[in-house]
Amino acid sequence: MKRAFMAITVFLALTSIILAAEVTLNVKEHVLGNGMKILMLQKPGMPRVVCHVYYKVGSINERPGITGIAHLHEHMMFKGTKMMGVTDFEADAAIDRKIDELMDKIYREKYWKADGGDKEKIAQWQKDVDELVKDEKKYIIKDQLWELYMKNGGTGLNASTSNEVTGYYVTLPSNKVELQMLLESDRMMNAYFREFYSEKDVVMEERRLSENRPGFLFSEQVIAAFYAASPYRWQVIGWMDDLRRITKKDMEEFHNTYYVPNNAVVIYVGDIDFANIIAMAEKYFGRVPKGPDLEPIRTHEPAQHSEKRLYGEGPAPTSLQMMFHTPPDGHPDTAPLSVLADVLGSGAGGFRGRAGAGSGRLYKILVKEKEMAVTISAFSRPQWYVGAFQFNAVPRLDKGVTPEDLEKEIWAEVEKIKKDGVTPDEIQKARNRSEAMFLRSLQSPMGLASRVGRAELNRGWKALLQDLDDLKKVTNDDIKRVAAKYFVRDNSLTAVYIRKMGR
Amino acid sequence: MKKIIFVGLVICLLGIGTGFGFGQVENPSDLKFPPLKFEPPDPKVFRTQLANGLRAYIQEDHSLPLVDLSAIIGFGNLYVPKDKAGLGSLMSETLIKGGTKTKEGSVIEERVEFLGGSLSFFVSERTSALSLSVLSKDLNEGLDIFFDVLMNAEFRGDALKLGQARLIEQLRQANDQPSVVLAREYSRLLYGDHPLTWDPTRKTYEGITVADLKAVHSEYFFPKNIILTASGDFNKAQLKTKINRLIAGWKNRSLVLPILSKQFPQFEPGVYFIQKAINQGYISLGHLGIEDTNPDYFAVQVMNFILGGGSFTSRITSKVRSDEGLSYNQGSRFTYTWGFPGVFSGYVQTKSATVGYAISLILKELERIRKEPVADEEMETAINYYLESFSDNFQSPQVTMANFAMLEIQGKPMDYYKTYRDKIKAVTKEKVMEVATKYIHPEKIAIMVVGDWEPCNKGSDKLPGGLDQFGKVHRVNLRDPMTGEEIK
């Protein structure tokens, strides 16, 4: 069955060296017949290889009703396949189907009926489910994939889901890359979602952990208010109601749509032989059937046409957030916005609440000279479909400063920039910093894999070098222009949060 | 048929020999891996003596035009008296920002940022580190700045004043995060009134002066009390010459470290509950552990991997998360504190109603590993994990140099890595049970919970009944972080 499919193999292997200043990136590419892309970077030294698979799917591919499913699915990908995690697949599947039928009845009773349904019926069905779950255990091999990776010296073993991308990570000794090829191609095509309902409970606990992080519930509302239409408006973890109601069927549909080789890239960084990797990838990933083409996200964010303000209270530090809509990644305004964020906010956030090297304008003026802020920072986040420019600040309560006072100060600085722009030195500093930060991100093989792999799924990995190049062309006029264009009230959301102990 | 031939053809065209000899394997157990031999790097190769007794670990690495430099200094928070608690944080805040004898802090920061470099300083328990990263073309200027800060820090008053104000403001956040509250109070219960648990207050921060910072600097920052690490794109001989010239006039002095007590109070076993209106209970349960110089260290690592340290392959995760869906994050850990016994704890965060049930499941696992031998498969997974992932300790020259420097500064044997795998291999099933019995004591355990009392104490159908079924319940009041006084 598994070998039956073999599409026409379109072969393409090229080594690319592109220069941006002294920055080079030596990535070897190979595309399988089913559309899956293999990227490779040699990093000799230690006999280890970082192996990452990235799928072009995240929370922006969800819709109301199934928010959180991309992340829940990432969890389910560790729950086995037709081959892994089970001693007798058919026997296990028979029990699993019975569980699904009962759970379907429970969900219909509980969630479809306005009064929450017949509690006695639900309890009886749940009892039957519990029995079946107990019964099924004899066929389940717990976390077999994880154990195999661990036993073979897998480190950095993890997976993550973002708005745009889901990644599966392991670093292995260089003689064991074939294990990753086997396990990852297997779960791409043969995933089987055992223990689905208890894993939903795990994810709900994960959401509760977020809820108990001071400030999370407010920032969830801030993001939801900032985006009126774009699917960036919900968090990756999803809404609790959806987590409760997502069904096994939803999960299978999601998997079949997005977990196809033409929607994935796999990257290897470390002590590797290109030819060897390509030959293995052809065998393992090459056997996975190509899926239908995938349509990009339809709903972009419409113009806001009005100022938004949000006020909240809770158990986190008093703070100010200001957000502005900006264009997505790859837009000509991305580079000047990035320089602007560096000029205004560089180093002023700081690690563990310590002040960073404070050479950004806002730090100098508001933390140091006027002593009005504890921390203040500025970020430009060009995402795939929508961008955001953001200021975060914590006021000096001991000096009686309020978030609104800081808001006025930030606007004053922004207005100055609209008029006069910034200095040539500031622009040069921002360029130097971006280049150096980029180089540093190449130091760690894992960081390198993550940057190149993720970039590949949007505009291609070469965009990383293009972006550095674009920074060199930024002029003071560009800065003044983007400041005037995006820093306007009708394009903004201001969020004021006041600490109030307890709930 | 046609398809297979086609694939073969592609491979032939590329001239790929490797990988073609074997077919695609269906089952992981059929995989055959080529042998891989790995010997760890030898610290002696990198160890260098610089002027005035400054020791260094240096490795050239020309793969990127970058240089990383760190000075690990034998000064840490534990050497600060109680009435100056927070001095380490203030030092972190002001060593660079306070400038040097010839330069303002802002001038230094401005220049480093302009070069796209980074310069940071951080104080930990017994060491602190000044770290620099620069492009290799800027190395000379970077070295000048680095050693100027290290040798001539001036701690100007305006930097101190600003640092104090910011740190005092941040004290307000001390009781915000349930995880932070739990870690701090659990440590306070286990170690009692000790430098390990002294927290700053507004008063201690305000009491710290420029003279205090300068005194620490002159007392601890001298060549023989520092180990340097350097890796990156430079010539080692030239780097040494340059550094030696910069530190030529740097004097040594004698240093007597404060004596730190190793006596810790005996707490009463039972439940310690901290009230917070949240929808989960954050739980740590355990007691003091061992030092990492203990000969049983390796066996304890293997045992804890099986119990709750080996993520999904461990018993606690398998039971509490995977079987029961009670939590996202759970397990057990032995933490290590240089010079003191570390902490053993089981941990979990679960919704209020299942707090008692999750505790009971973890306690059962603690009993089980003490009373039943572990399975052969569990041993195999744990041991192989440590052996096969061993080379990860040397994932970059920067990490390797730091590891060697830490061995030396902690006075550990320099063949630690060379002998590491043999010590792991020597751990047996019997030894695992022996160390479980020796270092895990369920009858002496403190169970600390941060959560909402009523729902946590009520329990669920899975395990009804109050938390007093796990021993006497003590209610712990938090302290006002500004004053350090208990909040009644």
C-alpha cells in the first residue's frame, strides 16, 4: 500500500550562494516529485544533524469553531500512526471507532442542546467511553516515536505551532538521520489520532496555564480587538469553547488538507552529505502522495477607519500598548519600518526586566532623561498576511506617571520623526545591528534551521538576504514617509492596563 | 516497475552511491545505522595562561565573521550580606551603564550598539559573567571596551539611582506569576533563612551605595579570580598578545570568600498552601536533594529520567499527562546548586479539581520507583539517551569553552567529559533502585500548592476529599515584596 504511489520525480538540485554584504548562506535545495522541498546546510564540527520539518499551516488557517486545531493537531501528531504506537492496529481501531461514536453522541447532547442535554445519558455514555479507553490501553504503545528519538540520542525534541507555521524538531547523531526520515514521513501520511479526547484535556490545561499568566487574558482581547477580520485575531491556543467542541472528524479533515508534502519543507543542518540526504529523502518522503493545491488565506485586514482604545484591569503590571497596522512581509515599507523600530526602541526592553543597552531614542528620553518609564520598547512585526508596529511601556508609578502620560510622549516622538526623520548615524546603526543579529542567528544550527525553513514557506529562504539588502537602501525620506503613513490615530489601537490585585 | 527504474535512474545520474545499497525500511527496528565514533574535545588543548594569572579557554572558529568573549568572575549573589540583598541585580544593572574611569556608560553602550555588537553582564549564585559579541572586524575595539569595563568600572551615581528606581518598580511584580511565587516559597521552605533565599526589598535596594559596588568590584575582579573564554574568527596568538597588553597592569589581590552555612532547617512534612485566585493548582512536592559532586550523581540522573525527567518517556508524564490528560507540564527533577544540596521535586500544574488526584498519582510513582526494579527497556532508553546525545555538550565552540571554564571554576575533575559515558554505562537497575531509596523520601515530603483553596481542597470524583489526606495543611502567607513583611 505504502509503496503504491510514486509520482513523476522532478529533480532539481542547486547550490546557492548569495551575498549580502559579507553575509552568505549556502543552502542546497532539492524538490521531490510530490512537491516537498528538501533544504540542506553543511555545518561541520560535531557529528550531529538538526532535522526540522515545517508545514505551511498555523492558526491563520483555522476558522471560528475550530480555533486551536492547528496546535491541537500538532499534539496529536505524537499520538501514533497506523504503524507506530500500536500493537494491533485493526483491533485498536475497532475500539477507537466505538469511542468516537459515543463521543459524538455526547457532544451532540451536551453542545447542540441549549440546556446542556440529558445529564444522566451523558454520564452513562461517558462511563462506557471510560471502559473502552481502559480496554484500548492494551494495544497502545505509549509515546513510541518520542522514545525512539530519545533512545537514539535525539535532543531539541519538540514541536511548535505559530500563526503561520507548524514545526517538528529533532537533532540526531549524524549516522541516524534515516530514523527521522522514516518517522516523519510515516506520520505525514499515516497519522492516527489515538487518545484524542484525553489530549484535548491536556491542551485545555495548556490554555489554563496561559490564562494564569498575568496579562494574558488582556492581551488576548487586545489582539482580538486589533484585528477585525484577519484570522490573526485569535491566539494559537484557540478559544476554550472551540477546544471543547472540536471533533475527531474536524481533526482528520485538517490533517488531510494541510499535512501533504507539497505544503511542507524539511531542512537538515549539520554534518551531512548532500547526496546521501537526497537519496534517503527520495525514498522516505518521496513515497508520500501529493495533495491538492492549497489556497492562500482569503481574508486580509480591512482599513480601520477609526481609533480603537481598550482599558483593562488585572493582576499584571500597569502598562501601555500602542499598535498600528502595517503591511505584510515583503512590502517595500517593511525595511524603513524595521529601521524605525530600531531607532525608537533598540535595547530598551531588556532581558528579565533588566535595561538593555539603551541607545534607542525612547529609552534615552523616557527611561533615562525624564525618568517616566521602567521599560519601553518598539517592534515592527511583518507577518505573512498582515503587519503590526507596536510600542510597549511600563510607567514609573513611583513618579506618578500614568500610561496615558507615556502615550503622549510617544506621540510627540513620532511627530518629530514625521517632520525631521532620523540621523544618518541612526540609520547606519540599525543596518549594522540587523546584519550582526542575522549573523548571530546563524551561529546556532537550530536557529539557522528555523530561520531558513520558515522563510522558505513564505517568500523563499533567499528573502532573508533580500531583506538585509533592502535595509541598505533605506533613506531618511523613506522613514518620514512611513511614519506619516502608518502612525495615524485611525490606524491605531491603544491599550491601557492597570494593576489591580486579585480578580 | 517503471517507477522504480525511474528513481534508480535519477540516482545514477547524480552518481550517488551511498544510500542506494539499502531500501526503504518500513519499521524503525529494521534500521541499521552506520557506526559513529565520537571523542569529546580535550580541555587541555584550549587551556591558556594569560598575563597575571588570568586563565583562558580559547578556540578559533572561522565559519562566521564573529567573535564571542566572556569573563567568568568568581563573584555571585551568595557572597552578598543579607542587608545588601539585591546588590547582584544592581551590579548587573550598573557595571556597564555606570561607565569606566575614562568613558560614560552611555558612550560605551552607544558604540557597542553602533557596531552591531552586544555587551552584557549578569550575576548568578557564585559567578558572574561579562559577555561580548562583535563582528571580527571590530575585535580590537571590542577588546578595548571589554577590558576597560572589566577592569575600570566606575559605577557612576546616576546609573545607580536609575537602576535602583527601576528594580524597586519591578518588585511590584514579585507575586504576580504563580510559577515564580511557587519557586520562591518552595525554596524558602527547604533552605530557610539563607543567602540562597534572601530577597531584596525597597530598603535593601535603597541602602546600596556606589561605595558598595566599587568595593565588590575591587575585591573580586582581579585576574586570578577570573576565567576567560573566547571563540570565533581570530588568530589565537594575536588575540593573546593583544589581551596580555591590555591587562599588563592589572593587579591581583587576596580574597577570602565568606563562609556559607550548609545547615538547613527541618521543615514539617505535609501540605503548604498559598492562596491565589487562579483556575489551576501549581504544585511542587519534594525535599532537599544532592550535590552534583556526589558519586551517585550519574545513577540519580538515570533514575530521574525514568521517574519524571525524560519527558514523554518518563513515568510521571506518561501517567499524569498521557493517560489521564490532567496536565500539560509535569515531571520530576533534581536541581543542582554548586556547593549545596540541590532540590528534588515532583511537579505538575492541573485544574483546581484534580490537584489532589494529580498529587496522589505522583506520590504513587515515587513509591513505585523505590520499591520495584525498573524495566530493562526503561534502562535502555535512559542510558542510550545520555550516551547518544552526549556530543550535544559541544554543539558550538562557545558552549564548549564555557563548559570547560565552568568545570575549572567549580573545581570539578577536568576529565569529567572524558569519563562521562563510562559512568553512565556503569549504572545498573539495582543501582537505580538503591539511589531511589536513598534520595527520595516520601515520608519527609513537603507538598506546596499555589492555587484557589476551596476548589483545590474539594477535589473531584477521581479523588474526593480534602488536601489534608496528604498530611497537615499549613497555610502560607505571601510577603509584601516592597517590605518583605508577611501579608496578613
